[in-house]
Amino acid sequence: MSIQGIDMAKLSLVDALDLAILVEDEAQERYSEFAAQMDQHRTPEAAKFFRYMVENEAKHGHELALTRAKLFGATPAAVTREMIWDIEAPDYDAVRAFMTPRKAMEAALASEVKAHAFFAAALPVVKNEEVRALFADLAEEELQHQTLVRAELDKLPPDSGLDDEDFVDPPAPQ
């Protein structure tokens, strides 16, 4: 079975680690982009949350990179960034100007759900036991991340009820 062009049945442990590192890197970069966008739109609370997610993704990616280096040293990577897309990174469409912290957290939660689904879907087709164990751990970690984001969501007051589109300027005539 192939998921995003990667034959999961033939994945080696080094390839699986490289894949997981790339997934974390992509999510970290996307959250960083979103934080910058929220800064531009003067939405500091949402930007702050996205920066928090940058730190989480960076920490997880660093841990995976340390494991990879310990087990495989400088072995060249066969899995490349071009082979993945939006496995965990939040959807570009999830971000809006003037988004609330709640909307930012909901976008992050959807990303964690998406990442869990990816690793869970790979489990039945992965042949290598070490890769299966790694993916099971990663799927479990994504569930823990969902719990973390939900706990943060629970701390927030409800949104005002206004729609994001209420703050969008109409198109200007050319």
C-alpha cells in the first residue's frame, strides 16, 4: 500500500524516522508561517499559540533526529520532502485574518487528528516490526497532542459568535 507515494510495506526504520522528521519539520514550518500571518493581522493571541505549536513540533522533530543519528549516523535519507504533503501540517485554508485563539487551536487539533490518521492508516500495511512499533508510538503521541490541545481549548472562553468573514474587507473595484 502506498500513502502519499511512499510504499509503507517496504519502509525501513531509517526511512520511517526520516519520514517522521520531515512530517514534524513541515508542521513546524507551517505553524511558523501562520504565526507570522497572525502578527501581520495583529492577532497576537493566535500568533502566540502557533509559536507554541512551533516549539512542540521542533522538540518532537529534534527527539526523532537524535534517535535517527544514534541508530543510523549520517546514513543518507531516501525519503524526501517532496514525498510528503500535509501529513500533520495544518491546512492553509484553516487560517484567517483576525482568527481567535480558539480557531487557532481548532486548526491545530485538526492537524493532530490528521497526523494520527496517517500513522494509524500505515500500521496495517507496514511489514517491518521496528517501523510498526515506531508508527504505533507516533500515533499514540498524536493522540496525546490532541489531548493537550483539547485541554488548552477548554481553558478558553467561547468565541464571540462572529464569523471570520465579518472581518474581511470586500473586494475593491479595479
